[in-house]
Amino acid sequence: MISKQPFGRTGHQSTRTLFGAAALGQVTQEEADCTLDTLLKYGVNHIDTAASYGDAELRIGPWMREHRQQFFLATKTGQRTYQDAHDEIRRSLERLSVDGIDLIQLHNLTDPEEWEIAMGEDGALRAAIEAREQGLVRFIGVTGHGVIAPEIHMRSLKRFDFDSVLLPYNYSMMQNQKYASDFEALVAICQERNVAVQTIKSIARRPYGDEPRTHSTWYKPLEDGDDIDKAVHWLLGREGIFLNTAGDIHLLPKVLDAASRFQTALPDEVIRSVATQKGMEPLFV
């Protein structure tokens, strides 16, 4: 089974490996149901989805009728204005077949202009706060992609006391000195405030470029089980953070298997060797 730790200040003991439900965006309900069986097998108790993940919320909905109490359920709104976010949050509840969710997140909030709108008096944050006040959501988070994510997250935390953040973290990204410095500063703030830190792109190999796509992820992932083991164990070697699984149901069992066998931190030289051999490159520059 996969170990658990407190998800920030929420009071929930989440498995250190969270299910990234982008993997369900373009699958059948039968495939989604098989994925649930995999989550239950490994004891994963936290689902992270989004309104923009294709049919993911619709695929999760049937599970919630029977398994709602077994999962911390999070979704995201990518809308920036109050009314649009207000409507999308309620639409997500309908699609998920639930009366309430545990965490609503402002999705990929990194563009400075969009940030001003979303965080303004008639922005998406107001809709999230209102949903919390009405008992539709319990906690509020913010997510981001790109090298600017940790810097913008720190700015967001100055404006509002978010309960969680989400951003990229892997060996390749941490070779960018500016990104690494901002990431460390963000984590320090989150530890001080007991804000949950979720990470994505743990097994990213490089952008696809002109190569034919072999997985549903928008980037080329690591595929070999031993390589995935090393990437997952390197990440989980950092205490206090969470790993959100890759957006491909066929990679999911390998990631969860690796996480279930994690014991000790992996030295940097081991993952560095994988990065060299597999030609790993940062997805964001």
C-alpha cells in the first residue's frame, strides 16, 4: 500500500500519490471503472480532476455514488470571472454526481492578466469563497504550469490563504536554477502555513516534438518500469510533497506500483543517470 500524510491543514490523510484524473479525459466508462479498481487495490484515497479534463468528471460520477466517502475529491475551474466560475463549479458537482467536493482549485493561474481578473473583486476566487461559504466545497487551492508557477503561487499566497498549491516537479525542471530557487522558497512558505504541495509531471521525459504519440499525455513519458521506479522514488524522497499521477491509465499501474514500494530517498546521481540515458528535457523553459 502507498503511505499517507496530512494533506496540509485539511485534516485528511491522503496517500502520497494522488490520482491525476486527466487520465480519464478520453476513456470509456468501462476503462474508468477498471481504473477505480486499480486505485482501490493500492489504497489511493485522493482524486484530482478538473472541469477541462474532457469527460473525466463524468467518468468519476458513477464511482461517487458508491465510493464517495473513500476519496478526498478535488476538481478545478479554469474560468477567471465570478459568474463563469460560479456556473462551472456547480456544473462540476452535477457531472461528479455529488452535493459537495473537498477542494476547488483555480486552474493554471499563471498568466499575469488572468491572475488580476481571477483574484479581483469580481473574479473566480470570489466564486470559490462563496461556494465554500455555501458548503459546496471545503477548501480552496491554486494550480499552475510553467517556470513561472512557483513565483506566481507565492504571489497568490500573499493575496489569499490558499489551502493547497500544485506545480511541476521533476529532476529536469529542478536543473533550472531560477525555478529551483523559487520552488524552494514556495515550499518553505507552504510548510510554514501548512499548505499542501502537489506536484505534477513526475515521469515526464521530454516534449514529443515530431515523434508519434504513444500515450495520452501531451508529453513523452518514461515508459520502462525501472525508469519509472527511479523517477517516482526520487520524488517521494522529498518529504511533505504529493505526487499526482500522469494522465494515462496505462502508465498508472506502474506509477502506483513504484509508489507502493518506496522506502528511502534516491540519490541524485541515480536519477541523473536516467535523465542522461533517456534524454530527459524540461517540459517548460
